[in-house]
Amino acid sequence: MVSTVSKQKLYSSRIDLATEVREKVVELLNKSLAATLDLKTQVKQAHWNVKGTDFYQLHELFDELAGELEEYIDMVAERATALGGIALGTARVAAAESILPEYPLDAVGGIEHITALADRYAAYAKHVREAIDTTDGLGDADTADMYTEISRTIDMRLWFLEAHLINQ
């Protein structure tokens, strides 16, 4: 399958980044958009389906995580359009382009969901850190800064998830 996010037309912009830089950054932003949309839906899957004695706390935590990701979805999509690109944010594009593995749909207990989410948050955190380096290397400090903001929260949330897994 040919990637949906590569080589799209850019609209003209007065932003002082070269067209080639903007093309590369928009492509990366759309890959991030796919992963962020996918991660949010996977967190909602956990939110809706968690069972067990810690149901309420995890149900609330997962909803909070999904809300944070919704903010990042908007930030990433709007950065792509600010650079003259098109934000590719449909569910089908996200499913086709996400770097994340499919969520275990048979997960029920809190620890199963936490483990699945911790694995996905770790993969997403790695992607975000690589995006910081890439965009910084391309000379787009603003996008690198946006990714840095996302990275700090994702790392904190990964810590929250992993704290539940101690002694498991």
C-alpha cells in the first residue's frame, strides 16, 4: 500500500521555511497525526472496556489520557496546515499509517489494559522524540518545540501507567 501521507501538495505560505523543509515536516506531522489519533482511540478502547476492582480509577484515568491526546491531535493537525499542508486525520488514514500495533481487543482487567497502553505510550514517546530531532535538524524550531511539549506529557503519562505495573 502506498503511504497516504507522503508527497502532498503544499499551499503557498509566507512562513520563512523552505518548501522542501515544509514538505518533510508536514509528512512527519501527518505520520504523528495518524499515531496520535490511533493512540487516542486505543485509550478510549481501554476506557470503555476496563473491568475489575480498580475499574473506576482506571476508567477516569483513561478518559483523562484520551482528553490530553485530543489536544495533541489538534496541535499536530493545525501545525501541518499552518505550514501549508493538509492534515490527514480520518480514521482510515490513521489506521493505515499508524506506527502503533493493534490494541488487544480481548483485554479486560486493569493490568491488561495498563500493559497494552504502556507499550503503546512507549512506542509513541519514541516516535515523538525522533520527531523532535528530525524537525530540529530541519531548522523548524517551532515544530520541534511543539513535539517537546508533547514529549514531556507523554513521558509523564507513561510513568503513571508503569507505576501500576510495579510488582506485577
